[in-house]
Amino acid sequence: MPAAAAIKALIVDDQMTMRSLVRTGLREMGVLDTREAVDGEDGLRQLLTAPANLIISDYNMPKLDGLGLLRAVRSLPQFKTTGFIMLTGRADGDLVQRAIQFGANNYLVKPFTVSTLRQKIEDVYGALS
């Protein structure tokens, strides 16, 4: 049972409002170490500078979308086991299937509740303490 405080989260979304909602939800769960990136390129750059053990990434973004970020992350040996949750605005079965195929641990459909966010994270890590 991991402690929420041990999670280092990177939130990647081109919309400031969505990043804020995810960050607020994580903090309500006790995840205090959060960073934000405005697109996949920024997210990858930040991850290489200061590793995270959980990435929550939007799918649709400029420069490098969530699937491109996921593929880049999974291509690096040091991030093979990093938790990755794809955030999407629609429950598109093909999109979700591709994300899982490329190594996403879970997906989250917008809009979401803190309870749903917690459940998706616990599906990756087990019950949070």
C-alpha cells in the first residue's frame, strides 16, 4: 500500500484549468509533489530533468500529443514502470486501446471526480495510504 505522499506526479495538459483540477484532486488525496507541463514536449523535458513516478497526460495537445509522450516515455528504460494515466475528453475505444497498447496503465475521461481520479491511481498503485 503506497503512501500518497511518496507519489511524484507530472500533470501534462495544454489547458491550465485542467492541470489545476488534476493538481487539486491529487492534493486532496495527499499527493503533494506535483509538477505541470503545457504539452508533451515540455512534459518529456521535465521528466528527463526531474523524474516522476506518475504521469497524468491529456491526449490532445500541440507539439507532442499524449500518445507521442507515452511512446517516448516507454522507450526510455528508466521510465518503463512509471505509472501513466491518459486523460481524454471522450471515451473513444480506439484511442484507449492504442494508449493501453503503447503502455498506458489506465485512462481517465473528462470531466472526472476526485473519487474517479483516486480509483484510476489506485488501479495502478493499489490502495493509497
